[in-house]
Amino acid sequence: MRDSQGFTLLELLIAIAIFGLLGLGTYQMLGSVVRTDSTTREQELRLRELVRGMAAFERDVQQTLARPVRAPYGNMDAAFEGGNITGEGVTVALTRTGWRNPTGVVRSRLQRVRWQLDGTTWQRHYWRVLDQAQDSQPQVQQVLDDVLSWRLRYLDQDGNWQNSWPSGMVANEESMTELPRAVELILEHRHYGSLRRLFRLPDTAIPGALGPSDDDDADVPMPELSL
């Protein structure tokens, strides 16, 4: 009678140990793949947010028009204002064209917008009316997070860089409609460091509009800029 052959206890322990090591290695490899995929997706979303924010700012700047607006208390704000306007840090406010109106609402095709930093969030404010009343409140869009700071410079008609706009000390009719030739944006991002962009402004303007007119609501051209 032949003796039955089987695995010894030592062989079973060695086999269990090998399978355990293989399982541990597979688990660690799978975890590494999942973490890498999660990090890649997070980076992709963060980059998309950055690209969208820069594109939105570029659209506003490149569709700027020389149209001053009436402030809530009756005074006039320049068509383009840049600097420490609100006392809360760097701010830029401008009048732009190209406000789409797919539903055909009776309103101006021009839009007043303001960009500012709230904490670490880059915000875009816009008004539903061009010339504001005392109860006119802006709509706030949260554009980009993790912004540590931002700075702007403005290129005047003589080729000199200015830290604020309008560049003149005394407000007059000319300064109310004057636009810079270009705007330099330096944005400090928590993850991407210092980002510098240069935007050229359009050469066209709405002539002589220190107040509201019918043309602002009807016959303003609407250039479209794609991302």
C-alpha cells in the first residue's frame, strides 16, 4: 500500500506567506494607481479653472468700450478704472460689449464689470444695468480659488506703464473715456506660482458718451471671442 503524499505544514505556511506578499503588493500597486488618478484629476480640474478664469478676464479686457457709467449717487465713473478703487485692494472696473442676450430680454448689450480679490478667491462682479441706481447690486461670480495676490499695470498712449488708471491726476471728459493700450496682469497662485499675462485693448471706442443714450441699448456691435 502506497503512502499518500501531501503538503507539510511548513510548505503550507510558505505558500500562505507568498500569497500574502503578492496580495499586499497588488493592494499597494492598486492604491498607488488610484491616488495617481485622483491627483491627476485634481490637477486637471485646477488647470481648467485657471484657464477659464484667465479667459474670462481676457474677454472682458479685449471687449472694453470707452463708455463711462453713472454711479449710484449721480457721479460718473470712467469707462476703465484700475487701481485701489474700493479701498479693498487691487480692483479694475470697465464697460464691455458683447453681453449675449439669447432670450431677447430688453436690456443693453453693454455690461459693467469689476474684478477684485476676496480673500483667496478671484471674483467677477457685474451689474444688470449699465447706469446704476442706489439699489443696484452686482451679481458675484466666483472665478478662481487659491489666488494669493494680483497686480495690474496699464500702458498709456505714450508707451509708459502706469500703476493706476486713469493716469491723470485731474478727472476730465477725456480721462473718462480714455483707455489704456494694454493691461499687464501678474497673478500669484498657490499652486502655479507667479503668472504673467499681457492683454492688448481694442482701438475702437464709443465716441462722446458721458451719459446714457439709445445707441448703448440697440446698435452696439457684439464681437464674439472664443476660448
